[in-house]
Amino acid sequence: MARDFAAHLAAAVRARRGALRLSQQDLADMAGVSERFVRFVEQGKPSLRLDTLLALLDTLGLELQLATRTSAAARALAARALAAQPLMTQPLVTQPPPAVPSSGAPLEGDGPSARENQP
């Protein structure tokens, strides 16, 4: 998994740098990282400092995004997490009972209208 990600990241960085017509040194200078770091990224080195990688990607106009995996392992983890949650016996939010006037008179709109009482 890490190797696939590193290879994909390397290809994306190389392609974007090429599209922007930047040398590795130019990119390094713009991102505030070493040229060696740019080389490591483009070679697919599997262990990199995240803050430095993010600075490089930001300079290129790229971003990392996290997404939920749909693999069997991810589904099993999600199912296990749901099974571990306690069952709720009462709702989290309850509605207050409707207000009843102390006189016992019906609320506006609850009783017959004045027109219905006329012959």
C-alpha cells in the first residue's frame, strides 16, 4: 500500500513539475525545501516528513486528500466499530410537550373557529 502511494505521489509530482517547466532545484527553492528532498519525492521514497511534503505539494498546487477505503478490511473495521457502540434506549433529543394554557382554554387554532359556531 505504502509503495503504491509513494509511486503514485512520485508520478504526480514529476508530472506537475514538468508541466510547470520547473527544475528540481527551482521547485526546491520555491517550496523552501532541499533539492535532495524533491528527488526523494520523485523517486518514490516511502518515508518523508509530512510538513515538508505538504509545502512541496502546496507550491505545485497539489493537495493530499484522505478518503475512506472500500476494501474488505476497511468494511470489517467499520462493522466492528458499529457493533461496539451501545444501543440507545432513549432518543438523544426529546421534544418538549406542547404548552397548555393554565385556563384550560384551547390554544389558538386548536378549537372550532368563530365561523363554525355561527348558525
